[in-house]
Amino acid sequence: MNKIKKIYCRTFQTGLKIALPFLPYRKPNIAGSVRSIPDIIRKRKCGHALIITDEGIRRLGLTRRLENVLSQNGITYCIYDKTVANPTTANVAEALELYLSNHCDVIIGFGGGSSMDCAKAVGARAAKPKQSLAKMKGILKVRKRLPLLIAIPTTAGTGSETTLAAVITDAETRHKYAINDFPLIPRYAVLDPKVTLSLPPSVTATTGMDALTHAIEAYIGRSTTFGTRKDALLAVRLIFENIDKAYTDGSNIEARRNMLHASFYAGCAFSKSYVGYVHAVAHSLGGEYNIPHGLANAILLPFVLEAYGACIHKKLHRLSIAAGISAEDTPHDVAAREFIDAVKAMKKRFDIGDTIKEITETDIPKLSHYADKEANPLYPVPLLMDAGELEQFYTALMEPVSDI
Ligand SMILES: [Zn+2]
């Protein structure tokens, strides 16, 4: 990256970092089971819930425990279960219609990132009925308190239960955009391991490695705070201690609970301290080839960590100690190597490869341009790279066999 762009990026990031303590970030309150939801609702003097989920989750019967507990406690509810993988403005409009016609006063997002994002957008529309979602695109356009919003993640990965963002796709134009504002942060995150028990091992692995990527990218970036570093280290420790247990024995409640907590703390870390080039490149691959987000991150993570080089060795050493891999007195470069090797070994155990066969040579300039646009100047990455330099990652993933 040329010097002028570098100065521009770093100045932009420093401005954001200075503003950080003055912004109204908050962490959702944690509840450990769907059984605690009636109390939360009653405490807020509410009584009519809209559950937003998707058909797959409904079919698996995952919402049933929640439905029973609401009925038993005299809380009426209705369910919107048509949320699609990239939730659309049509999803939001339909769910909002249900919310209004049933006089609801609570929104419960139940599912992966899509259902939670849809729930946030419905909350924003309920708070501002006269403003379209398109008008809320960008940052700080909601500016109004949402109805009580409760998030119940069914994967331990996205961290969407902690973030201020909702990504919505326009149903007509297919334009995908993010709404970012503090009122979108859910009031409660219900980290109930029982709703994650039916996740297949491959999804447990890739969503868990998404959470790992959130924690690592937040930690090695240049906009960390004492709190986000602490959250990231805790998430990394919990992931290394539990991901294999959850992968090999999906019914291990303790491991599932710890993975949900890891995902939550990783979400808190990256909400304030951002992600980095792993995410920027992964998003471009998701948009172009529909590569699942967690999978793309898992494939890319060691490549990007290696490309950052010596400037992150000290930080990787701290992460490696948290992960239980390296000792305090290990030299930084050795510990960094041990940590990256441990990430590679984790990928291997989960059968995650090093290539993405969909990538074609001709797509690379366009994809790296997207990644550059997303990351620069926003992400406070440890080492700046422009579109030309980011091309190395796509090229590396194209090679049939790679030992990087
Ligand atoms: Zn992610």
C-alpha cells in the first residue's frame, strides 16, 4: 500500500479509536436458558412475543421448549419462520406485519445470524414505523430505543447476539446493506446449550472457527481496549478447551455452553475492536461463490496470520498462552509459530482444507477490490495491504495443494 493511503487509513482508525470510549456500546445481559425468558419479559411489563426464526429450525423442533415455557407462563406469542439465509426487506416487512397485527411488545430472534439480523431490523422498523430500512442503511440512523429484543443464538459462531449490525438484502434489487446503530444491540442474549445440540459436527467446527477468527482478528488489531483484549483471550481459551469436545460429542452440554460463551465474548471483542483481512476476504468469497462464512474464515485464517508476519508475533504469543499451547518464556516468534500450527492442526482435525476450488484467476482482481473496499480504512489491521497485496490470498487458495 502506498504511503499516502497508509497515512489516510491509520488517521481514520485513530479517529475511531479516540471516539471509542464515548460511544454507547453495551453488552447484552446473559441468560443461561430459555426458561428464564418469561421472567425477563414480565420484568419489562411486556406480554406478547414475536419469535423470528427460519423453517429449518422450526422443523427441527428447536423452538418448542421456548413455546412451551411462554404458554405455561401466560405469555402469548406468534412465530415468523420464513427468514432466509440472507434476510430480505420482504422478511422484515412480513414479520413486522405479524408484530403489529398481534400487538406484540417483545421480539425474540431465534437462530443463526440471519434470524437475529431480521429480528434487529424488525425492531428498528417497529421503533420507527415511518422510516424505511433503506433510509436506516449505514451508521447511526436508527437513534431510537427498540422494543425489548432478546437473541437466542442456535450456532456458536456469528456473535450477532452482541453486535449493533443487521445485514439486510433488498428483496427487489438484491442490494445487500448493513444497518449499524447502538439500539440494535439486543438487551438479552440467551446462551442455552440445548438449542445447539442438533448442530452437525461440520457446522460446529466452522461456526466455532468463525468465533475463533473474531477473537483473533479483534485481538491482533490496533484498536483494542483492556476489555476487548480480555474478552478475546477468554474466547480463545474457551474455544481451544471445548471445540473438539463439541465436535466429537455434539451432546456434550458443558462444551456446547462454553462454545456459546466463547462466541458471545468473541462477538463483544470484535464489536468494538473490529475484524481484519480474514473477514474481508471471506466476505468477498461468500458474496461471489456462496462459500459459507465460517468455512471461508477457517480456510483463510492461517494464511492471513502468516502474511502479517513478525508484527503480530507478540500478540500471537499471548493468544497461544491463553489457548494453553505456549509457555510464558517461549520466544515470541516460536510461540507465534506454535499458535498458527495449532490453528492448522485444528482445521485438519475438522477436515477443513486449504483451497477453494471456485476461485478463478479472472475473478481475483474484482474480489480483492471488494476486500480492499471493505477493510480499508475501517479495519485497524496490524499490517495494511491494498487490493494488489490482498490478491496473494486468493492465489494461495487456488493452488491445489498448499503447505502454507
Ligand atoms: Zn465472522
